[in-house]
Amino acid sequence: MARAVSTRRKLTMTILVWLVALIVFFPILYTIITSLKTEGEAAAGFSMIPSFTFESYAAVLDQQDYLRPFFNSVVISIGSTIVALLIAVPAAWAMAFTPTPKTRDVLMWMLSTKMMPAAGVLVPMYLIFLNTGLLDTLLGLSIILTLVNLPIVVWMLYTYFKEIPVDILEAARMDGATLGKELVYVLLPMAVPGIASTLLLNVILAWNEAFWTLRLSTDDAAPLTAFIASFSSPQGQFLAKLSAASVLAILPILLLGWFSQKQLVRGLTFGAVK
């Protein structure tokens, strides 16, 4: 009886997991199918049957330079991630191992900045970028994406660092390790799974950022989000070409997530079991 109940429970959970996975993946699947249709078929209405034509991809690549926004996305995502980690690692280390009575308040304040509507600070940020010469530059977009994602990076690293036993760091200090050696040779190697998952998540967030990249770039520093938006015009939305551009934009990050999924899951569960 107990075995039958356990089997039904496992079957139910399996069905629910597959159902949720299908719901999450369906928009991507439909985008891929639409990109393999002609414009007429795409505009005709909902259909899951593609004609397996690649004319939209050919038109997209002929109409726009894909490599330039792809390069911009790579530079912005990796650059903002490296800067965010350089800031977040010492900040999370300090708050995790030398906390003060205000540490929790600081963390909550940092997290609260993510709840602020980005449109509320768009005008002052635009004017700052315009007056400092950062508008439509890779440096400017890297800075804004670092600031946007920094609270999440600090929170994730703080959570990982809190799971590392303080006794190990104290033993390193007793052996004569300086502050720098303690951070580089003791803490960082132990937190590699957490740092790796934080790095991957930040790259994904930076790659997918659309609000700031579309408003603080025009041509020179335009990433793949602007590449997608270029196929929505006043004359209408060319759904097949728009879908093809979307697939070309998300394909690199999908492949990154696929090949690094084990590391990502390992990092997200780091410290879950002591």
C-alpha cells in the first residue's frame, strides 16, 4: 500500500514537473517555430506547424549586421559581471564574516533598490550619461548593468559565504595568513561553486537586459536587445523576422545555460546541506 502511494506521488510530481517545464519552454518553442515560417504564415494566426523555411534568418542577417550587436552583448555582459564580482566579493566577505549591527539593514536597502521602477530614474541617468560622454558606449552600458545587478550579486555571494565555517578562516589567520591571502587562497577556492553560479546568473541577466540598453544606446554600443527591436517598425511587426532575430539573440545564452547547467545547479544549491 505504502509503495503504491509512493509510486503515485512520484508519478504526480513527474507530471507536474514536465507540465511546468513545458509552460516555461513554450514561448521559446513557439518563437522558434514562428521563425521557420513565412511572413504570411506567421501573420495568419496561431499554428504550431512550421514550413521549415530559413528565409527569415537570411533576411535578418542580410538586413542587419549580427556580429556587431553580438560582440557588444558579449563585452557588456562579461565586463559588467567582472566589475560586479570585483565589488561584490569583498563586500559580501565583509558582511558575512565581520558583520555589524547595521549589516542586515544595508543588505535590505541594497535589495530594495531592485524594487524601484527603472523608469523613475531614467531621465536623471540619461542626463548623467549624456553629460559625461557615456551615452551609447560599451563602458556606459557596462557601468549601468553593473549597478543594476550588483544587489543580487552581493546577496548571492553573502548567502554562499555565510555557509563557510568561520573556523577555517580563523585557522588561516592563526597560521599567519594576511587578509589578502585569506580571501584569495582560503575563501575563494571554497566558494567556487557559488561564485560560478553567481557569474553565470549575472551574465544571463546582463545579456537579457532590455530597458537600459535600448534607452542608453543608439548604434555604436547597441547590443542584441536593440538588434531584436529593430525588426519592429511603424509599418508593422514582421513576426517571422522578429522571431528569427529573437532566436539569434537568445541562442548563445541558451547554449551557455545548457552546457553550464550542472555548475549552475551545483552553485545554487551550495550550502543547502552541511
